[in-house]
Amino acid sequence: MTTTVTRNSRTRHDTAPADAVDRYPTRGETGPAVLTREDPVVHGSEQDGPLDGGQLRSFEDKGYLTIDQLISGDELELFRNELKRLAEDPEVKKDHRTIVEAKSDEVRSVFDIHRTNEIFAKIAHDPRVVERARQILGSDVYIHQSRINYKPSFTGKDFTWHSDFETWHAEDGMPGPRAVSISISLTDNYSFNGPLMIMPGSHKHYISAVGATPDDNHEQSLVMQGAGVPDKATLTEFADRFGIDVLEGPAGGAIMFDSNCMHASNGNVTPYSRSNVFIVYNSVENLTEEEPFAASKPRPEHLGSRDFTPAGS
């Protein structure tokens, strides 16, 4: 049984400044705990961007929103062709920013695509995306991380339940959950080919995990999540309490979700691949300037950027 804690704080990892306070402690030696989120979910208002009041309220309540059609036609075809080209390029597969499937050796993810690829850089800085992120976070935003995710037919692996913020806090030094992700679908998302699953409402509660972060944990966690994964009892409590939304949708649609949403995806044993562009926007008022909260050193730049230049500028 886990313990619910309304407020908890401690100083950061030994390498951080002594006066830095950790409001979301995790990966300690004591048992798991559920902490009430201290930070707002929506920082902006209806007047600040393209999202209306109903969409902002829904994001506040569920932690995510869907965009039925963000890209289409020639633009979608351009992205798909580039997706295929990158997956087949042997130089891309050898790059340290590329993650391959453990068994099939197929490309799983290509990171840092907003800096290495002109085609995907454009959508990362596109007003259709950036203005929504600014509105939700109530400030200018920068790109904390970007990647293409492949979930190949028959062999695409699952990714277990986790909060992205827990990782970014523990291993990148992100102070609070004032970040939002967008997943832009380049293929149709069916209920059976490993789409995103979210526990709606889970973003208002932070699961403090147990167990120290191994050195260079990212080398393993990007293939199979280990450190920071919530315990099964807490996940069961969350599933019973919040339920699970399976987010289906056509190619060209998108999902924006809060950094602290509990989410996962199943493996893909179907003939239908599932791929997406994934971009993380962090508030310029929530910078990862200090040492990580529960790791010996920050992750590499392509996983947690220290370039705080506002997106779209």
C-alpha cells in the first residue's frame, strides 16, 4: 500500500546547490509515495492563444487534448517519406542519437530531430504547435527534447507506465511539471497497434518511485524503462481511480499532454506500423539550469536540451 503525501521536500542530489529544494522527490530508499501536485496545469487563458475555454478546461481535468487534423495532404506525405528515409539510412542507425529495438535491430527512435533535420525542424517551430504550447504553459517555451518514434509492424516493443516529468526531474533537473508534449501521428493509430494510453487525471498526482538511478541510465531506459517506473500497487490504484484512455486517431492528428501524465503504450504485433513525431516544450520559467535531482550527472544534450532559445523565434 502506498502513502499519499500532500507536500514533501528535500535538498537535491549532493552535486546540486545546498539551498536548492526538491519539491518532487523520487528514487529514494524509502517506499513509494503519491505526492499532490503543487504546480498549476494550465498557466494561460483563453485570450492567450488558439485553444478555447472548453479545451483548456478539458486539458486541466484530463491532462491531455486531441487535435483531429494538424497536418494533411502533401505535408503529411513529406513527413512520411522522410520517416522512411531516416529508418533506412545506415548512418542514422549508427548515430548515438538513434535507439534501435533490442531484438529486431530496427530503428525505435531518432532524437534531436528539431536540430538535425530541416523537415521536422519546421513543425517543431510551427505556430500551430508552439502557440498552443505557449498558451498552456503561460510563457515562451523552448524545446527540451524532440524525436521520431517508430513502432514497426510485428516487432514494435511496448513502453511501460511512467511519468515523463519524473524522468526529466530526476535525470535532467527540471524543477516542476511546467512542460507539455505533442505527439503528431504520421500513421493511423488503432486500438491494436500500440497507441498512446493515458490515465486521465493522473497528472495531478506525482508518484515518487523507489531505487537509485544507475549511472548512464539513459543507455538502457530508452530501450526498456527501468528506474523511475511506478510500483504495481500504485499503478493499480491509479488505473482503478482514473481509468485508461486509449487514444486512437488518423494520421495527421495530434495529442498534447501534460508532462506528469501517467502513460504507456503496448507492443505492436499487427501488420500496421505506428509512428509519430514527438516534441517536448518546456516553459522558459522552468529551466533545467542546475544539476539533476536524482542522478549523478545530467543526461546528454540530445535527451535534455540546455539550449533555452524560445521555440518559433
